[in-house]
Amino acid sequence: MGVLGKDLFDFHRPQTNTKVEFGASAYWVEDRTMPQPYGAVLTEILNLDVAPFQELLNQLNTAVQEKSDNVLRAYMDMKKGLASLPLYRLYLEDFRVFGDMPVEEFVIGDAQDAFAEFMMQEDNDLPAFMQQQIDDIRWIQERYAWFLDGVFADAVFEKKKGQKKIPLAPMICSRGYEAFISGVSLGENPETDAPPVKTQYRIRGEKEKAEIVERMYFDRLLDFVYVEFMKGLQKGFVPKRCANCGRWFLQKPGATFAYCAGPAPEDPGKTCREIGAASSFKDKVANNEVWQVQQRAYKKYYARTMRKDMTKAEFEAWTRDAEQKRDAALEPYARAESEEERQRIAQELAEALNEAWKEKQRRVLKIYEK
């Protein structure tokens, strides 16, 4: 491993100045070896309830103002809360260990009074830093959700067979949102400049696994999320709202899901994706006669399999052929300009699905006759 240029940023760096190395398909936070997918932190933030974190900070502020005996406990809880926020929870384990310590193991006797005095000094900026991150999270939740909901309004996420997937950049331009890409506010003001970042490059990994990564340093969660989001858009990573539960999930390159893989609120034993697939399938069958024809034939021949009139291998071969014929009929059915034409296409499909089995039966009879 090596560094191109002199790395000056790690010397005497505060713990809340976060180092991130961006690679081709993932990024690494601080010295952690586990790569993170682009958009992971933003997706977590969009789903986050910040009320419990604000409550921790409020309890600390109240304890300081009232000079309460609980100020140390409140400070430790606040510091643990900060280390549990998105991004920071990836590497601030020592903050969480600190927060788990019993107060009496940290300071005893007069030291607790001294610590309370320290907490009231203006140069203790950690509570102010946590408040800034909470405020930024609220801002991100408002503006990024506004941007994503606008960009993907009415977009078809479950790509149908033969349907082209529109790349993210053209989709953004088609909505007239391209001006907001260059502004961290993402909609509040298209004139807003993106956050300044310091960048270095280095080789991460060794031999055939080596890659050039881009190293950046962030003093605010807001700045990191902007870079993570834009790099994710470049590479095809984007948060989406689940069409079933409304929570955000991370869509990775090449995938076209409309539903998340989390438990469905109406049936925790199933995922939203399972619920959505079943609902989508029912809609297809209910609203398209081509699907209805194929499903009636499927049930008919499945029944033959159960009666042993048709082998499992024969049924599987028939199913594959039937799906190909169904898919071939869907496009002309959708383009049909009259109900009469649609009826003709559906009838031709029904005959074709039955003819495939009849032809096989005729071949079998010829073999027996010989």
C-alpha cells in the first residue's frame, strides 16, 4: 500500500473529523476494513428517528443549567448517542464504551464536581457538535427526501420484460432537477455551492486486489452525505421508498425493485418484496387476458401432473415454453387498438399453449404405433 503525496490530515485530527476512502464500488470509513455500499448512510438517515438523540442532548443541557448531580451521567449518555448516529457509529466505539461505563468508575468524589464545571465551559464543543448533526439530519431528511420523491415520481421501478431502464442522470434531467445537483441544499437554493472537501489518492489493497481510492475528510455529516449520494448516483446506487411500507431502502446497480426486503407491516412473517410480488402478480392476472390464459393453462396442466398423466419433467418443459409464448403475446396485446384484436391474440395464445402438449402427445402415439 502507498500514498501519493504527503498525508498531513491525520496528525492531531479530532475524532469527529471523519476520514473516508472512496473506491470503485464501495467506501471505507477510518481504519475499518468492512466496505460500505454507496448510499448506505443516507438510507439510514432517511429512516432515522432523531427524537431519542435530541432527548439525550436536552437532558444534558437541562442538567448543566440546573447544575444537577446527574450531569456526568447525562454527558456520558449524550456521547454514546453521538457515537450511535449514522456514519459515526461505524467507528466511534470508544464513545460507546465511555457511555456504558458506570459513573463511579469514571470519576469519584470531588472529580465529579470538577467535571460538572468543565461541562459548563464554552470550550466543550461536543454537545454543540451533536446538536449540529441532529439539525443536519433533519435537513437531510427534508431536502433529500424531497429531491428523491420528485425525481422518481411515477417512475416504474419493477422493469418489465423488454422495457429499458432509464439511467439516473437522464431521469433527473427529465424532472428539471439538474440544477440542484451542484448544491448541497438539493432544492432550497440551486445557487448553493457544494461543500469543499480535501482530497488525496492512495493505493488500497495489494496485488490483484489493489485499487486507487479517493481519500476525503469530513467535519460534518451533511458534507459527507452530499458526496456519498452524488458518488452513489454516478455508480447506480440510490435510496428508494418501499411501495408497501414507505421506508427507504438502498437500490443497488442493475436492480429494479419497488419493494424493500424488510418485514411487511401487515404480515411480519413475509417481506414487503414478497407481499409486493404477490400483489403485482395478482394485478397482472386480473387486468390482462394474456396472463389469465396462461394461468388457466398452467392450472390445467399442473392438475394433469398431480394425476400422473404428465411427468414433472414434461410439466416443467411445458411451463418454460408457455412463459415464452405468454411473453411474446404481451407486447402485441398491449399495442392492440381494439377489443376484438385483443381477444384474437388471447385466443391464439390459448390454442398455442394447448397445441404444444397435443403435438407432444401425437409424437408419443407415433412411437407406440411403430
